[in-house]
Amino acid sequence: RWWGLYTQRKPGIDGGKTAVLEPEELDDKYFMLRVRIDGGRLTTQQLRVVGEISQEFARGTADLTDRQNVQYHWIRIEDVPEIWRRLEEVGLSTTEACGDTPRVILGSPVAGIAENEIIDGTPAIDEIQRRFIGNPDFSNLPRKFKSAVSGSPHLDVAHEINDIAFVGVNHPEHGPGFDLWVGGGLSTNPK
């Protein structure tokens, strides 16, 4: 899980059965591999490699998640080192994309280019990633830790559902900065 890799469930087994079946009844011989796309930013070279990996190793599929990850299914364990090599070559990683770790840091899809952006969240995302991702002190948390950073006035990272979020604001005396939101999550009765 620290490397963004889970065994895939056998075909035909839905999520409702995971609590009643033993792991050997659930697990398939294939893996799901999740790639971090912190800030939702991909270069054309990175996107090309994402597509090539999909074609060569994942039966031509790749899921783009609402948490700005790419998920591959049908990955064979013997192919993982080559996939990691290709991802690393273009600056992508699967480190801590799964498990009870700091997950991918959501960012505005138009960070740094939107005309009405209050503040560019990209430097903050880069610094958070540098300090926390792969740091053993944060690699075994009680639960997954979700974060988001956006300087957009359009609240484009669903800040309310993250454990911590930084949202761009323009303070009347201090200028552009971030509001800090903590304790978010998904719930039928959010507080």
C-alpha cells in the first residue's frame, strides 16, 4: 500500500462481500496500481507515458479519479518494476498513493494560469509533497489523510471533504493568502 499497489478483487466480487470473505477468496492474481498526480498537473510527456503504460500493461484502461490519481487495473506483479521505472523517468510516482498515508494533494486544474486566481497554490503543493510524501513519520497514519490547496475563488477542490484544505482568500490588510479548513470529510450529516 505504501507503493500505491493493492491486490485486485476477483471479477464478480462486489465491495459488499469484502467483510465476509477471506483474503484468498477475494484476491485476484492481478494488481491495481495508483499513480499520484499531486495538484492535478501532468506534462504532455507524463501523459504520454500514462497512456503507454495503459496500453502495454493495463489492457488499454486507466481510471482518472476524482482525487487526481490515475489507477491501472490488470497489472501483473512482474511488470511493476518496469512501470515504476517509466513513471520515475518522467517524474511520477506511486509512493503513498494508497493506504493510511498522506494521499495525493488536490489542486486547482488552472493553478498559475487562471486570470481570477487569488494566489497560485502550486508552490504550497510542491512544499507539502516534499516534506510529507515518503517521510517515515507520516507513512503509517491511523487513517488516510486527504488534503487540498487552491487559490481559486471557485472552490474547485471540494475543500469541505478534505482533512485539511487551504483555500485562497484576499485579506483586506495582508493581501492574498489562504484560509485553513480542517476536519472535513464525507458524511450524511456534515458538521
